[in-house]
Amino acid sequence: MHSISYSESGLSPKPKDKNASCEDGPVAIVGLGYVGLPLSLQFARSGVSVLGLDIDSTKVEALNAGQSYIRHIEGSAVQAELDRRRFAASTDFSKVRGAAAVIICVPTPLNKNREPDISYVLRTGEAIAPHLSPGTVVCLESTTYPGTTDTNLREVLEAGSGLKAGVDFHLAFSPEREDPGNPDSKVGKVPKLVGGLTPACLEKALAIYAQAVENLVPVSSCRVAESAKLLENIFRSVNIAMVNELKVVYAAMGIDVWEVIDAAKTKPFGFMPFYPGPGLGGHCIPIDPFYLTWKAREFNQSTRFIELAGEINTAMPEYVVQRVAEALNSRRKAANGSRVLVLGLAYKPNVDDDRESPSYVLMDLLQAAGATVEYHDPYVPVIKPTREHPHWVGKQSVPWTRESLASFDVVLIATAHQCVNHEELAAWSPCIVDSRNAMKPVKTAGGQVWKA
């Protein structure tokens, strides 16, 4: 096997011994976002030389300078692996030549027709294929529909490399299980599913991941691993849809769904709490269920349960905006002409990840209703380019001051960051619409809070 040119990559080769095998070589990780970067650092901390690849030169330059662009990853963690010469970033995909493994962690969004878009996966396959060496493990981590790895990606890799999967190189799927903002979610500790094209592919993929992950869970095929990841996210989507529907029903009855959930979760068996919100966000739950829905049609199967859950969750922003209008009406104001502050742009608390955030949909709906819309989020000071909401790019978070908050007719809590002072919010804002139950602990809020 050829080796990576360490003089070019900046990596330090791992010491070899007489029992060295392919898993003793460097690992290339394609896509240095919320999945790829933590995985890269985990491999590097474990003593594996890692080449991080990304088409975004800005990210590559930042990482090679010891800087992190993800809030929950410290720049010092990147710098430490640079200093040890266990990590280097590049935009040159030819450097995968001689790597023990190439792990693909690129986006798999939906297109404008809400259909799976695996173009990032296929373009990555096309970029690395000419540089694959015999014996290399190629593993896809991006969430996708069953069959992507052993059909779509396999075809691209074989066509571009002249090598045969399962014979000349090894092919596998191992779904990412990242939970940004959760301190208990550590890459090396979370059990990792691995499915291979062949038993030999599985064995080699397990050997690669065993260098960095404690608990590996082998399954019989790539398709089982792909399907398991979809099940994990469909499970959440369906249960969130259920409590979102109950939120609307119970509100009509004058019942607080949050109190109902707190009461139900005291049962020590047979119940798992899920919580309502203003809509789904992130790169998994709003998207992944529709990958299976799309694929099921190929087999003349319907996914009515999944599609209904999607309809309920997708309708939540409209319900929340309706509650904002009702709150304004109670103060003899209309949405048209009112000033509305959306509190929280990230899709979940305590992170800077705004991918697929329902806050963008809320802002669009409020603006369409004639409101002047601003936002505050300490983790997203400026809105960066997004695929679906480019018209908000460059907008800045308004300052957190008494004067600023008092200037808005209503504040809509879309994300409940722990660092936000909700007592100050209660004291400074004349009207609050709370879609996250964030104001429950605040005793001074009185009758100015509307649940949504």
C-alpha cells in the first residue's frame, strides 16, 4: 500500500511493528462539520494520524491555524492535535491515496421537492475514487436511505477507481450519532453501529473504528445500519409529533401539556417523555424520515404514519405564529406593524447550530404577516448563509438590554438557551409567547406569558 506524503500533509506517521495492518495507517475524514470534526479529533486523540478533508477552504485554513468554528469544540483541542502532528486539514482530495480508511461525513439534505439529495455523497465518491489504494476501507456516515452505500456509492467508487468493492477495497456504513450540546455525548463513548458490504469489509471497518471508539455494534449489512439510523430519528419525529398534536388539543381544553408530561413521566416503566416545540430543527429529525418515505415508494409501500408525523411537525410554526397574533390581539395590537423579537435562532439549546431551525420559518411567517422581525441569540451573533433562507444572511442579533427588549411588542421564545436571563426577560418585556416552557421557573412573569 502506498502511504500519504507526511511532508505534505503535516502528519506524523504512526510507529509500525511487525504485526502492522491496514488499520495502522492514517485515516482520511471527508466533511469537517458537526460530525466530521469531532470524529477527526477523537481518532487523533486515540493516536491515529488523521487527514481532514473539506471543500471549504475557510474551514481548512481555520483548523490548520488551531481555530474551531463549532462552539462546543475548543480551538485548543484542535491545536493540541496539530502540535502532536496527529491532525491536518486539506482541500486536496488526492491525499487520500494510501489512507487506511476514508470516512465520509457530508450533508444529505432534501431538495426543493422534499426528495433525498445524495449529491454530496456521490461527488465525494467521485473525488476520492481515482486516488483509492487497494485495501482501503471506505465508510459512509451520512444518514441516507437503505441501499445508498452498497448501490449508489459503490457504483461511483468502482467506476472511478477501477477497483471492485469487497474484493479490492472494503465498503461499509456506520451512522453518525452526534448530539451537539449534550456533554454526555462523546464520540468515543457512544455505541457505534457498523455494517459492511461483505464479512471481510465489516471486519476491516470494525478494526478501523476500534482504534477510537470503545463500543462497536456490528450488524449484518450496510442496509441494516442505514435502516437503524433512520429508525432512531423516525422514532423521535413520530413521538414529537404526538406531543405537538396533544399540545394543541390540550390548549383548547385549557390544560397545560407540559404539566401533563411531567405527571406522566413519573411512571417508572412504559413511558418516555418527549416535548413539544415550535417545529423540528437540526440536520436529522426534520429530514431523515423522508428518506425512508421516498425509498418506500420504490417498493410500492406507503409510510402513512411517518408522513402524518411530518405534517403535524411542519404545521407547528403556523400554530405558534397564531398564538403570537392572539397574544398581540389581547393587547389590542395586530401582527401587521408590530415589532417581534424571536429569542433563539439555533435549533436546540446551548449550541450554535442553526441548520433547519424552525426559527427561520417563524421569522418568515411573522414577516409575511407584516411584523418587523428581529432575533437575539448569543450563540449566533450573525446569520450565515443557509440553503433555504438566504434572505436573512447578514442579519445580526439585537443586544440584550432593557431598552432593546422593551422596544418589542412581543418576544417569542423559540429556543431556551440556559445562558439567557429569563427573569430579566419577564421584567423587561410587556408580552412573551413561550414555545419551550422556558418561563415556568420565573415567578415574576405573571399573566404576560402565553404558551405556544
